[in-house]
Amino acid sequence: MAATVRYDFSTFAPSVPLTLLEVQEFLRLTTSPQHANRFVRVAELEAALEARMRQINARSPAIDGKSTNPFVLAAYAHLFDVHNLKQVDDIVAAAKVFSSIETAAGRVVEDVIPPFYDWTQIDSPGHTVLSEIDSARVVGDTVELVALKSGPMCINDSMVSQIANAVASHWVEWSDHWEVDTVRYIVGMNYSTAKNSNKKDWHIVRLAQERLEQQGINITSSCSVKQGKRPLAVPYFEAEENGKTLRVETLQGRALWAHIGGGDDTFLEICWAMAKCLKALPVPIASQFTTGEMKDIVEFADRIDVPDISEAEKQWLVLFARHFVDKLFVV
């Protein structure tokens, strides 16, 4: 059996930063009277997200032999000094509800955000020609199609094969369906960065290219480049056949929403809209935190010098924005 190929992801996953200056400039521009339309847009996105979030049905978890693991409960109680079942009740409720709404939150994203930026939502039954497409738009002679995935670790091997097969099998039908000659298919992660991805998104691109090569399709630009013992991973490939062209690529978090929304600060619009949805209170900067980086997030938010925006909104905005970048920089 052939050895597994190891790829070099050094250029595929450059670090994605967020600076204090970026956040301040975004907030100042968005709240400036000269850019009132930007503020209105954030308010409209806030209203759309809030209305859709109200529809989430979050069921209370149960101690029923399948929702919790007794060995994990015992280990947690030992490690974190848990003494009574009321503490267990609080812990399980928070952890299980948080986990249970992951899929529902993904549906909120699909239903609200791309349509807000003038993409068409595609809702098709499973195992059909359009079932691996969540959003679409036509730009000139190109149809851009996006498969939205909730996060950096959510794609597994079966999904890799399923999506890659769909691309290789149906891209010509997609071209005909939208009556264009060029298809651009994007595997998009709703948050995080290429650096934090498990790289399964890229393996969709790689496997789709392999499937097309097996069909004899002409690959004009490959998703891997030979160099020494480890091929260099490239986040896209391009192909052509009978006058039709295809580009398959992956975009993550900040880069994905920059493409969908048409601006590098689109992810900040989304984060601020979500922050404005909340009845939030600020936490004192001297608070003690258990979660890694929470202290850094609160301190970063405290440095944002923009009048008329509450400290609570700044803190939640930075908390959300941290999920789209690899590091926060205050200088």
C-alpha cells in the first residue's frame, strides 16, 4: 500500500492578525455621520440575526445515560473541586446546551448572512445535484457557489469524499443550471483560520482535483506543487473542459466573509451585529478568568477608544472577532 503523502501547508495557512487600529477604524467609520449607511447596515444585520436566533429550539439536556459520560463527570468533579449535584446540574446544562445548538447556529448563518449580502440561499434535498451548495450568486459569466461549514474541525473524511464527488460529478450541470461557462466552488468555514483548520477543507479540493484527473479533465492549475519530499499545498485548483472552466477552493473565517460581503471588515460587521443583539453588561478589567485569552480579550477591548459605544459591546465584539483571527495585536 502506498505511503500517505504529507503536504507542506506553510503558505496555505499564513497567520491572520487583528490589530487594535483595525477595530478602532472600523467602529469610527461605521459610527461616523458621513457613513450613516454603514451603521444602518449593521443595525439591519443585527435585527435579522436576532429575529432568526429567536427561532432556535434549545432543549434542556438530561441525565439519561446517553447525554453525559459518568467517567467524565467523575474526572471533572475531581479536577475542578465539584462537591454536589447542583454544581453538576449547572455544568451539564451549560456544556450540553452549548453543544446542542451548534447545528442550529449554522442554520442561522446560512439563512441570514449570505442572503444579507445578496447571495441566494440554496435549499436542496440531500443527494441531489445541488445538495452540496448552500449559497450562490452569478457575477458576469461566473456562478459562485459556497458550501458553508461551521468550523475548523467539523469536516470529517466521509464529508471530504461526499463533497469532492459532488464537485467532480456535477460541476458541468451547475454550469448549465445557472447558464454560465465558469463555476467557482468555495468550501467555506464560518469562522477560524486556515492555520487552525484540520485541513479537511483542503483535502476536499485535493480529492475533487484527483477525481477530475481520473476523468481526463484538463487541470490548468494544481492544488499542490512538487517540492522536495513534501508537496506544497495550494488552496485552489482550476480546470477546463469543452469551453467550461472550474475553480475549486477553500476560504476560512475572515477571508470567507470578505469574499461574501465584499470587504475585509465584513467579519467585524457580523461580530458587531451579534454583539448588539445581546443585553450585555461589561466585565471589570481586573476580573479573574479561567478561560485562556479571555483576559487578553477584555484588555484589548478596554483599549478601543471610540466614543458612544458601550464597554460591553466592545468586549463582546472582540470576543467574537477573536474567533476569526490567529492573534490580537494592540500595536
